[in-house]
Amino acid sequence: MKKIVLIDSTAGLEPVHDQPREDRRVNGAPRRRTWTFHEHGPMSAGIWACEVGRWRSVFPAGRQEYFHVLEGRVRLHGPHGEVDIGPGQGGVIPPGFEGEFEVLEPVRKHFVLVDVAS
């Protein structure tokens, strides 16, 4: 029987800490934390938190992300303009996206990453 994974709280779990690569930073050097609750095949899901900052983002042709903001506010700068996403809202970063990811207010979000054959 397959187990259903509850993605609700990070209490008691150790996150992975990182920062945007130095060569991609536009503003600041924000610390990021990732709690991955599920990884199977081409999909991973969890909670991601980040401080205020901005960096260039390049998604591989076969990777896409759906996310839902729990708190804070982000802005995606893409080839077709800007999109602000806040609490209770979600977004999709499409395969091959090239632009900038900006955290306007400290953010915490659910994420689902899917890697598909390109």
C-alpha cells in the first residue's frame, strides 16, 4: 500500500539551506530553506522559505514548478512582464523559463517540481 504524504508542518524536520549562486544574484544574498517531503520519479514536493532578494532563474527545458504562497510575496520577472504572487495565490513556472525571481517579503510556499523528458 502506498503512503499518503502530509505536507503541513516543518516541525522537527531539518531543512536544506542554500543561497542563489553568486553569479545569478541581482539584489542581496537571501538564505533559502527547503523541506522536501516527497520525492518519487520525476516529482518532488515540499515547503520552501526565503528571505528578501532577487536572482536570475533558468529552468531546464524539462523542469516545471507549481507553487502556492502561504505567506509573503514574490515577483516573477519573465519575458512577457512581471507577475506578483501573494498569500493564497499560486503560480506555474513553465519549462525553460528564463527570468528573475524576486522575494518582496519573506516567503513560505508549498512547491511541486516535475521533471519531464525534454
